[in-house]
Amino acid sequence: MYWKRSINKQLNLRPAWPLTKFFGVFFTLCSFLAVSGCATTDQVDSMKWELNTLRGDVRKLKTASENAETQMPGQIKKIDNKIKSLEDKQDATANTVSDMLIKVQTLTSEFQILTGQFEEGRHLSEKNTAEAVESREALIVKIKELELAIDELKKKISELAARKIPDNDKDKSAGVSEGTGKTDKDLQEDKKEPEKSVDDKAREVEVKDVYMAAYQAYKEGRSAEAREQFISLLKKYPENEYSDNARLWVAESYFAEGSYEDAILAYEELFKKNPQSDKIPGAMLKQGSAFFELKDKKTGTIILEKLIEKYPDSKQAKSAKTKLGKSDTPKKKK
């Protein structure tokens, strides 16, 4: 068989006579001797030598066969082990290749995701930059508009102040100090006041009495009379504990009478002389309303927006928002 020839080749075994052939030759010789009945000594010795040779070959063949039978399982086992090792290596290689393919696919997916995120981030950045530039430009435009509106407001206030003084009385007001509304004589008197030895307590009583009398007249509807008393008090004592209230009631009396231009000027006087007063928010609301009454919606809107910006938590700011039609509910961030 093929496997026997392969094993013999691996074991370097010489081909030997089969046992059947050996016994055939043996019986043939025996038959020959029996038939011939007579053989020479040399022939007998030759036959013995050949028989011994055959016996040696038989022993070698037997030994080789036993060795082949003994070594064959080991060789087969080694071959099986080699085959199994190769199969294991092949399986391991296949698994490694499969794992590498999975990793490549995973890395490819992650790369695509990162690429998408990068593109989205770049797009968002460009969008935010564009919005920031647009907002900045809009803010610059709004600032310029506010500056122009403030200049226009100052111009209108100056016109109202000039309109309040008749032309034929300009000569009389030649000695008026700019920004105070007082004559040089009034300023001199104000300068002399600290030199007077007036009892502070008596002064406080006088200021309080005059103020309360004027306030009572205002409550009773005698606004013109009350205004004259407030103005007199402020002229005599420009800065006192009731000065901001007195200036406010002067402006309020003009507003109540419908003299909106005079009211605007009086409110402006309060802003200049008492900038830290708690009456400022209410005065700003009324001044803005006065401009609305004069059909100057643009200027009135500017004053109310300034009120909302400067005093956002005040009641007057809420009223200003209502007047401007703005919602008091904060907008949700997108």
C-alpha cells in the first residue's frame, strides 16, 4: 500500500521478501531435496547458507515491521499535531484579520463622526461670527441713533427754555447765570447766606413749614399757588432736605395743568440738581409721557428706554414697558 511505502521510505527500510515468498522457496527446496534424493555437500552447504540468509532477512523484516508498527502511531500523532497547529494558526490569523477589519470599520466610523462634528463646529463658528458682526453693526447703528436723539433732545430742551423767556424780557435776564437760572444778585445772596448767623433748627422749621404749606395747597388743587411757594422755597434755600420733592411738585403742577413744555424743563431741573434722588425714575416716566403728549413719540421713547435701562427693577420701568408695548417676560435663550 502507499502508506506502507511512504513509511518505509521515511524509516529508510530496505524492501524485504514477503513471508509467503520465503516459505514458497523453502518448500520448493525441500521438495527438490526430497525428489532428488541425492545432493552434494557443497549443494547442502549452499542451501543452508541461503536458508540462514533467508532467516536473517525474515528477522530483519519482522523487526522492521515491528518498528514500523511501533513508530507509526507516533509519526501519525506528530503529523496530526502539525496539522492541528497549522489549523490553529490559520484560525488565529483569521480571527486577527477579522478583528483588524472590525477595528478599521470602527475607526472609519469614528473618523466620519469627527469629520461631521468638525464641519458642524466650523459652520456654527462662522455663523456665530457673522451674527456677532451683525449684532455689533446693529449696536453701533443704535448708538449713533441714540446720540442723534440725545442731541435732538438737548436742542429741543434748549428751544423750550428759550421759548419760555419772551424777547422783550431778554434784557432783564442779562444777569442770569447759565445752567442755574439765577441772577448774579441771587448768586451773591447765596454766597452771603453761609456768613449769616441763622440758627439751623429755626431754618429747618422754616423750610418744613413752607414746604408743608405748599404741599397742602397742591393737594387741595391750588397748583399755581403751590408752585409759587415751592419756587420761593427753592430760591431761598436751594439745597434743603425737601429740595428734590419741591422740584418734583413744581414739574408735576405744570404736568397737571397740561403745560407739558414747562413740565419737561422742570423735570430736567430735578435731574441736574438732584441726580441721586429717589424721585428720578418717576420724573423720567412723567417727562417721557410729556413728550408723548406733545406728539413727540421718538423723544418720549428714548427717555422711557433710558428709564428701563437705568432702573430695570423699578415700578416706573414696568409702566414704561407697558406704555411702549414691551413684554415684561424675559425671552428664552435659544
